[in-house]
Amino acid sequence: MRVAQAVQQLLAVIERHHSSSKGEDRDWLLTEDSLCVGLARVGTPSQQIIKGKLKELVDCDLGEPLHSLIVCGECHPVEEEALEKLTAYFMGHEDNLKHKPTSNKGIFHMIGLGLGQPGDVTVKGLDAIKKSSKVFLENYTSVMEGGIEAMQTLFDKEITVVDREMVEQSSEEILQCTKNGDVAFLVIGDPLSATTHIDLVIRALDKNILLNIVHNASILNAVGCCGLQLYSFGETVSLPFWEDGWCPDSYYDKICSNMENGWHTLCLLDIKVKEQKAENLVKGLNIYEPPRFMTAADGAAQILEVIKRRASEGRPTPLTPEQLVIGVARVGTKSQALKTCTLEDLALENLGAPLHCLVIVGETHPLEDEYVNMFR
Ligand SMILES: C[S@@+](CC[C@H](N)C(=O)[O-])C[C@H]1O[C@@H](n2cnc3c(N)ncnc32)[C@H](O)[C@@H]1O
């Protein structure tokens, strides 16, 4: 099915709902004015992205399959900006590339490495790395078995590790390197999943730098290893380390709202690398603390703490210590581990080395139950 056909079908559904609810005072959230995004051939040189109101996409011709359609929810201003620039870049992509004036010689390759080990890079990603005169690795949102040494050996390239500060405050320096040739920016997982680096994409597009995004497996799809249907997951949440009286818990409301809809929740767990103690920061000393990774047990204990805190404040706690959860560790590696149990049992479970995440199980299909129960 093509985007235009899907749009025609949705418009027909809206029309049907309107006529069947005539006289009733009902507001349908999906209307012909809802913002939508059409995607075609993602990951190929002829990838296209188009956006517009549902009714505006009714005649769009995105060419050959495969196509997908996104009906947008609420958009953050950064998402709006990214959408604007990406659609401008990827509309008629191949023709654009032929005519694009650019002062930069090289292409900016944003390359997903996948989850397990450096060998999970795609052939396309490896080819782009080999062609690049400069290779950067972002290692503050995820880590990979074998670390940078294993990557340097396999890719046969010198790799410069960049921290959050560098990517967020000195991205110009990274992008400037395309003046001398291709640049590879490596991201563990998928470069546009969970951690989007969308800022870097926007800046590259602003500078008319040619962009090549190489996708790979992400925890957002690989979490399917626990046997739950990805279609039945709601909003993903992130649990931050609590410190110095800073104990945010707004993720709890999102988990509850997913549960109300029967959806599962993927909880990503905080990582702290290159942290500095306040005293070292004040003294201007470049002394960093060892990296810290939140475990599934830490995450479960923190959620139990939120439940306790809210109960003591007389607030509702739909999530209980008996809630079914799955602790998920080192997905994509040989030592991948899963544990299905209650929230309070997970808080006592040692799943070993990082990375961990945890899944709060919503309503399940019998097939999901059967699979999930294998990890008890
Ligand atoms: C901010 S996300 C970055 C995700 C990455 N860009 C991707 O596409 O998968 C990092 C968090 O995802 C989870 N995660 C990432 N890789 C994982 C793995 N292999 N096994 C378990 N959890 C993982 C952890 O909770 C980790 O702290």
C-alpha cells in the first residue's frame, strides 16, 4: 500500500465516523487536518519524506514501495524544526543530491553500530567508515562490548571519542571536518532511535552538508527479544539516577497511562559517564568519576520507592510491587539475559554487567504469556 492509498482510506474512515455520529456532540482526534508524515524507501538512496495535513497527502506520489505513514501526535518545537528540514532534504532526494551546492567536500555519515559488538555494523556502515577521513564515536548514551579498542581493530581506523559536551556545544568542529573529506559519526544502536542526535542532523542540513544516515538495530526494536509485541508498547520512559535530593518521578505517570491502555512500557535506565564531583568541577580539575550504569534492580527499587512515596502522600498507585516486569540485560550480546518476575523480586535480582533496561508488562496475549514465562 502506498501513502496516498493509506491517506484515502483514513479520510474515508473519518467520513464514515462523521456520518455515523451525526447529531452527536463528538470530537474525533483524527481529522483531515491532522499533521502526517509520509515515508518512502527509508534507508535507500531514493528515500523520501513528505509532511502535510492528512488531506494534503491524498494525491502525493512517493514512487515505488515500501511506504509508511505517520500520524503525528503533539510535536516539540525541535521535532517541528527537524521535520521541516528533513522533509525539505528528503523530498525528491536523489535529484536534490545531484544539484545540491555545497562548500564542504565530504559527506556526514551518521552510522548506527547496532547493539552487540562492533561486528554488528552493517556492510553499508563499514563502507562509509572506511571512506571517512575522520571517525567520531559518541559513547555517552550507550556502550558496546569490547569498547573502542575492538572497534578500532575491526574498522582499522583511529576513532575519536566525543562526550556530551563536545556534541552539544562544539558540534561545529565535528561538522567542519567535512571540509576535508567524509566524516563518520558512530552511534551505538540506531543513530535516530532513543537518542536522536537530531540537533547534529539539523546543523548539518543548515550547512548544506550532504547527509547519510545508516540505520541499525536499536534497543527500541530489539526489546522484542522478551516476547512482547512491539505493537503493544506505549510511550518509552527514562529513569534518571536520583541524587542530592533531586528525585524526579514523572515517568511513573507515563507508565500508569500506558497501563490504563493495556500497553507495555520500555524503561531505559540512566548512564553516567565522565561525571565530575562538584568539588573537582569548582577547582577546575579534570578528574572524572568511574562510569555508572543503572541496573534493572536499581530501576525496580526506584519505582518501588515512588510507589511508597505516593502511597504515603495518599496519591493513587496503580502500579504495585506485585506488578509483572521483565529485567533485560545486554541485548544482542552472547550473555543476553532476561528475567520475568514481580517488581519487588526484580529489585533483588542481579542480572550482571551493563547495559540493562526493564519492561513493565501490560495486557498480554496468550502467546506473549507463553514466551515471557520462559524467563521466570
Ligand atoms: C539512551 S538509550 C540509547 C539507545 C541507542 N541509541 C539505541 O538505539 O539502542 C540507552 C539506554 O538503552 C538501554 N539499552 C541500550 N542498549 C541496550 C542493550 N543492549 N541491552 C539492554 N539495554 C540496553 C539502556 O537502558 C541504556 O541506558
